[in-house]
Amino acid sequence: MSYTTSNTTDLDAEPSQNPPRQSAGGRALALVRNTWRSLTSMRTALVLLFLLAFAAIPGALVPQRSLNSGKVDEYIAARPTLGPLMDKLELFDVFSSFWFTAIYALLFISLVGCIVPRCVEHGRALRTKPVPTPRNLARLPHHRTYTTDESAENTADKVAAQLRGWRVARRGSGDTVTLSAERGYLREFGNLVFHLSLVGLLAAIALGKLLGYEGNVVVIANDGPGFCSTSPAIYDGFRAGQLVDGTGLEPLCIRVKDFKADYLDNGQAEMFTSNIEYQAGDDLTNNVWRDDTLQVNHPLRVAGDRVYLQGHGYAPTFTVTFPNGETRTETIQWQPTDATTFLSSGVLRIDPPGGLYPDATERRKNQIAIEGLFAPTAFFHGNLLSSSYPAMTDPAVAVDIYKGDTGLDTGYPQSLFSLNKEMINQGRLVKQDRVNLKPGETSTLSDGTTVRFDGAEEFVNLQVSHDPAQTWVLVFALTMMGGLLVSLIVKRRRVWVRLTTEPDTRRTVVELGGLARTDQAGWGDEFDRLCEKLIGDVSTADRPTADRTNQEN
């Protein structure tokens, strides 16, 4: 009798029903999950870190509006086609642009999403026993075999005593005992500290930008009036964080006693030093002034602020004597146009006394404006003035003196270093004289007004920087470097020991195997030393019967 069993399947037959399709919500959830996994991977974090560094390059190569808006305007004017396009792409405001902020935020999220699971996993690893001994220790890169007359239990006790500082797990009893030992957990701990510190550093920098502010002010040296940082209006330039409205500035008062610049024979600056007096905290109520010295990269640190000495220049002094005998003396900074010789240009505007011209319109028509060049060490090419040295050894000015409406009463902003040429073209300002003056020399105008050049004072440009997160930036930078050093120095390695008592001879065979979690040179020598240390305590140990150690490159 024969039986025939048919178990054929028609591969071409269509399935009886279509596979279930995933719902729209499920597809959206899968998309979000996969996107999150990709974003929080270490590879993505490294790519974003590279992009952040790459995105910062334009901020170093292209003038930034927050640092010097005048240079940005000149850059755009010199490139009428490319300049406006670069402005739309926010290349002149790199560090506050939407794309730089997006990269910064994504990097922050990626690092947090990547590190938190690793911290949880590391915590579990610390609570987990070392992995059991492999079945075949001879396959490990490092392997040794010994024999001893002692029992497996006694030998295991002695070996475990030598593994101090290792996390040891003992398994088995009687004739077969295994030991699993592992150390180097600080490597992963240092790695996590490095990445957590990097996140903290990014957060501290962002917090400092949100809550900090930075102001620049020009102060006349030689016991000038100084300034008090109680309002943004006191600064010549002020840049505030997004959460700073200017009402809670740290009160600080500074007076500049003197300024000294040391120059080489070729005019190159060697050192800048400024002696100052300051008040902060209770000193403001007690009217106590404290002395300090500012130098380049050596700021004053007080009340959570840092005061930097950023630049210097000269402020010419002019005295105008009006026909009725009243005088007006003004000292104002002029802008250096040559960084080597400190040839400076600027303008000074003087309003006549009210009693001389009671009518406001008439007084406006008799304002005095002085525009020209100042040389700390004068050198004349005929009547053309230039400077031959940056120190003030033989000062002189070459000025144009104007009379008329200087625009002081218009309420419109004007340049501190140049006159409005339109007012000159319209005849509202009329040139009265062009003259070269040395200290003490005067120029007399047609109505009897005299203009005397009295010399010049030095001024310093101070920057007051307030960053409430600067201490945390330092802390996270130090812990980041410490974590990096630990992760580079510490090696993660494992050692297994199997002790088996032979039934015939009752001798104990000791097998040792070693494995480094990361390939690093030197582990082979360390394993050899460890083996000698572990077996050296066994007084009856014979010489190794098998020796298989693969040295690492």
C-alpha cells in the first residue's frame, strides 16, 4: 500500500488578504522615533560639533555688526552686489543668526539625548557583576596556565586577595572555581564627565549671553571725570543680553589717574598701563576709592564685572574766547587714523555763551566747529602735518575752523569725528580759517573770536563686561579637560581565572585569560606582571605549563 502526500504551494497565488497597513499616527510616531534616534547618536553630535566650528569661520573672517558697525557698512558699500546678499544671510551677525542658533540648539539636544542613556547604562554596569568566565580561555589574546598543589578553593582565596582594586565576582565551589575581575570603569566615567562638561559649558555660555552685557566707554586720563556704570546711556557703545533691559546694572565707578604707553624705537607698542581708582559695593556709600592697575589682558575683576583696557588715543584741548571775553574749553577724543604713528582726526563743537547772543537763532549761527588732524609728534611737509612717532613728544594740530550752525540743537545724531558736509555745502557752516597750531598758539577770527590749542590729554577705551556664568564656564572647562585626561589614560581591561582540580593528581590547574576593552599598547606587559603577582603568592606553584601571550602593537 502506498501513500502519496501532496504538500505543494502555489508561489504565484495571491495571498488571501492584504497585510495590515500602518496607520497615519503610527507612521508619524515611527518618523519621530527614528528622527530622535538619529539626532541623539554620537555620530550626529560629532557632525553638529564640526558644523558649529565651521559656521563660526565667517564670524572671524567677516566684520561683525556687534563689534564694528562702521566696518560692516564699508564692507557692504564696497560690494554692492554681494554685500546685501551676505547681510540677508546674516553673515555680519553670525553668532546671533538663526542658522548658528539652530546648530547650537541641535548640538545641545543631541548631546543631552546621547549622554543621558549612556549615564544610565554606566550606572547599571557599576551594579552588575563582571561577566562569567569564557569557556575557552585559550582563545583570548592573553593566556597563561599554571599548576599548583593547593586546592582550588585555597588558591582562589589567594588570587582574590591579590585582586584588590578590581571588581571581582566568584563563581563555583569545590573542584572548579572561577573568578571574573574587571577594572577601568573610570575610563567611561571620564568620558561621561567630558561630555557632560561640554553640555554644561555650552549652557553656561548661552546663559552668559542671555544675562550678560558689555559696554565700551572712553575716559579721559590724568584725573578726568571718570564714569559710573549705572545706566546704558553712560556708555559709548552698549550690547545687552536678551534678558537684560539695562535697569539692573552692577553699580561701578572708575576714574583714570594716568596712562602710560611704552614704545620701541620703531614706534611699536610694547606695553600699556593705566592706574585707576574704583568704587563698588559698600565703597559707593562710604565714598572709598580703591587703587588698581590695568594692563592688556590683565583686567580689573570686581562686583562680578571685568574691566578691560582695550585701547587708547589722544584728546586735544581747545579754548575759545568769544568777543565778550567769555571762554569755553573743551577736551574730546579724536580717532586714531594711523595705528603706528597715532595721527588722529576729529571734530570739536562749541556753543557760544547764552548772554552773548540772547536770541537762539543768532546763537545757533555763531557756533564754533574745529575739524582737523592731531599729531603727537609733529612732522611737517611744508604746511602738511603728519606724525613721526606715537608718543606725545611734540604735539601739533592742523585744523579748519568753522562758524555757523553745527547742528548741536537739531536733535539728530552726528558723527563724533567729522562734520556734516551737507551743512557746509548749504552754507550753514562757513570756514573761517585753516591753520597749524602748537600748544599755546592761537587763531583769531574776523569777529575777534580766538581759538587756542592748549595741548592734549590721553584717553583710554575701557570695556566693562558682565557675565554671571563666567565662573561656571571655568569650572566646566576644567572638568572637561580632567574627564578627557582620565578617558585617555585609564584602560578598561578584564581578567578571568579558572581553577580546576584534576581528579587523578589532585593538583589544581590555574588558567588565566586577559582582554582589554580597548586596544592599547602596554596591556600585554601589564598582563604578564599581573600573572606573576597573582601566582607569586602561591608558594607551591610550578612554572607555567603553557604560555600564550599575544603582545599588542
